[in-house]
Amino acid sequence: MILIASPSDFEGEGKVKDAVVAILSCRWPLSLKSIYSAVTRQYALHVSYQAVHKALNQLAAKGVILKENNEYWLNIEWIEKIKCFTASLEKAYAKEQQPVLQTTFAGNGFMRK
């Protein structure tokens, strides 16, 4: 599964996940406390510590992030999947052909099956 979204694309819980991905794309590894601080300060999201913890657990369960010794970072395998997906999409758009990708839209982003 590939999750692609910008932090402003979704409301509620999706915004927290997108903010976490954006934060971890700039700095890593980070603790839950550091991520929570960045989510509330940088993205001005009014969410609880528990909401950020829940988002981290969901992202980890989907293979988007990794956790070790209470620190989080983006999963390089997920980054590679994003890279392949965007390269295929770019190539298809450059040729003005429909991509041969199976994509669906889920509540938390575009997914490639």
C-alpha cells in the first residue's frame, strides 16, 4: 500500500498522519514527544498526545514508519514504493497515456494495490 497526501488534504485524523509523515521527512529519528510537539506547533493541529500516538501506531502497522527504542522514522521500503509509483505516474503522464497502475482512493490517501 502506498499513502500519498499533502498535510492539507484531509480533515481530522488524516491530517495528523500527514503531518507526521511531513515531519519525519525532514528530521529523524524522533520520539513521540518530539513528534507531538511538532504536530501541534508546526502544523497548529489541536490534537491530543494520544491522537498522535494512535496515528504513529497506525502508520507503523501500515509499514509507513518504523519504531525502535521509542524513536520513529520513515520506512525506506515505503519511500522506495512511493518513488516507483511516482516514476510510473510521471512516465505515463509524459506519454499522455493512462498508467497501468491499479489505484484506489481510500479515506487516508491514494493506494496502489
